[in-house]
Amino acid sequence: MSDDHASHAISAYGSRINKTPNIDRIAREGVRLENCFCTNSICTPSRAAILTGQYSHKNGVNTLNDQLDPKSRSVAKYLQADGYQTAMIGKWHLVTEPQGFDHWRILPGQGAYYNPEFIEPAGRKKYEGYCTDLITDFSLDWLKNRDTEKPFFMMCHHKAPHRAWDPAPKYKDFLKDVTVPEPSNLYEPARHGEKMRIGEDFSERDLKQKPPVGLTGDALRKWAYQVYIKDYLRCVQSVDDSVGRILDYLDNNNLRENTLVIYSSDQGFFLGDHGLYDKRLMYEESLRMPFLARYPKEIKAGTVNADIVLNIDFAHTFMDYAGLGRDQYMDGESFRTNLQGRTVDNWRKSMYYRYWMHDDPAHHVPGHYGVRTRQHKLICFPGPPVAWELYDLQRDPKEMRNIVAQPENELLVKRLRQELTRLQHKYSDSPAHL
């Protein structure tokens, strides 16, 4: 898993701006999920949801400031109890020490790109090198030294391509003489007062330089986009290299057929879309997670599935592959059958999202919640004042036209509000919006 890697920066998902040949191998040799979504688009809550199979308000990790209760049920604990060797290597970001892992070596908080410290059971230790390469090295070392008589569950979690997008030295000049295509809505103004605008809201640390004197407005955004997106893609390039190294190890050590390999990210990310960077908002680029999986025993090469899958489903899916039953305290469902390209009977037709960090000092994104179906998305910004947004994702995939106030959509809005309320009740979350 990577951090903040948007699916539209993966060539298997049709990226216009980069190539990811090793990540694409998983899609080519396995399955690509078209509609995998996070339930709260921010790092710490998404990671907690993946481990616990629960919504944020259930596992207690609503914001970046919350910590995962060490006593929480988790997929790692279940697999460990079932005899799996378990390892957590890389970005953890859940404050408390990892539980349910036989081996762990994690970054403190977000961690550093260059010569990072890692926390281990014996304490902290600094390592020389580039973080993505080190996490890969540590993961391969653990694989090579594991007990080959027992099954294993390893979480290799990169900090890249998280802000402030520091590339490996070998990629510092990658894309130097290339003009990366701009998104069509790069020059859109902020909709909700969010401080995540390309150019205007970047720090000198983000850009690694001061903007040219006198550059403002659209000209500043145009210049800053190229600086930002190139560093972002340079970081992605190292992650892709990492994926290739791990796939090669599995393929060369008779582990290809019997190992489920998954590539994902903790959420999506704005790559200049709507004029933004970062995530948090329920718009598609932030909501959608990449999810690619390879398991030759069961998944046919080149499979694609468009069902709505959520990060709260990951835990049950892993447990399903391990032959374990369902935990009644988890909100998610196993999508093992969906990974084979088939839709499970009575599979969800909609999903519920909630972002809790209302107007945080750094990003100023309002708290909000909403429902997404295959065609429509309804978002409530409870304010005050209360504001609603409705998008037709088939006719308006970039979500540029809020059609909530159009009279012909009155019945549609009513149905979607009813569905939103149903999902809130189903998951025991009841924000007041009516």
C-alpha cells in the first residue's frame, strides 16, 4: 500500500501523465477494481478502517489526531491467531504500537523520505537511504527469513507519494524536460474555502523553491502544477520499482501461484483536479482508491470488476482467503467473488462516506457526508448553513455541475436522501441534516 497514490496516476487505470509498468503487472495478471472507495478520505482513519473493517465512528479513529485502540479487533490479530506469520513494515500512522504482528518496523508518524528513522520493538533506529527503497529492502528481508512452513501476511506500506513529495536521487531529473498534461479543471476556484489550491496554498517546502517574482493567479497555478506533479510522479516511480522487486521475488521463489498480492493506496488524491492537491473531499479523485490484485489460482488474468467496494471490506476479504469466518463487529463484506469478476448476490448498490475533520487549521475543508450510487452522488455540507450537492457521474464524471436545485431532480434528491439516511442508520451514524 502507498500513501495518497491516486488511481489516475496509474497507467492500468488509464493515466494520461505517467506509466507504472510494475503496478500494471498486477492488473494484467489479475484483477482491477474500477470502483473501490474509502469511507473517510484521510490517512489515519482509512488505515484504521482497513485493519478493523469498521467505519471511523465505530473504531474511534475519525481524524488524524485519533489513535487506534490497541484492544481493537483487527485482521492482523485474526490471521496471527490462525497461525499466519504477520509483519507490518513502513507507514503505520495510528499512534499506538502495532498489535497482531509478529514483526514490525514502522515510521514515526509520517516519517522522512531521506535517511529515515524507524520504530522497532527495541526502540528507534536511523537508516541511511531513501525511504521507499528501505521499506522494500526490509520487506524482502522479512520474506527471505520467514518460516517457509507457515503462511504469511505482510503489509508493506510506503509513505510515498505523500506530501512534500521528495523524490529519490535517481529520479530527481525524471520528467525534467516534459510538460505534464494539465487536468481540464485545473483553474477552477476553491468551492468551499479549502486551502488546498495548486500554487496559492503550496509552501516553499512543497515546491523546493520560491515562485518566480510577480507570478500570481492562473499563471502561478500553471507553473506550480508542473513543479508539484513532477515531484509527485517521481515518488510514484520509486513505488512502482518497489512493486516490481517484490513481484520478482515472489515469482522467482515459487510463491506466485499461492500468494494473493494486492496493491492499493489509503485514499485517492487531487492531482490538480478542481485546482486542488490533497484529498478529504468526497469528489471522485479523492474518494477512489486503486485496488489491483493477483492470485493465479483463482483470479483470471485481465479481470475487471465495477462493483462498489470499500476499504472496510478489506479485512473480511483477507479473512475469507485465510478460511476464517465473519466478525459480526465488522461493517465490511468479503469481495472475494467480486475479485473473480462476478457480482455477489445482493451486493451493495450504494456507499456511505463521512469526513470528520471540520475546518482543520491547515486545510479548512468542511466536515461533510454523502451517498454515492453507480450513477449519482449526493453530498451534504451541514454547515451552517446547510448545503447540498448532486452530481450525475455518467453525464458529468468530473463533477463540475451541481444539479441539486434543478426542479426535475426533486424526486431523485428525495430518493438519495432516503438512501443516505438508511445507510446512516445501518452503520449507526446519525448526523443531523434533516
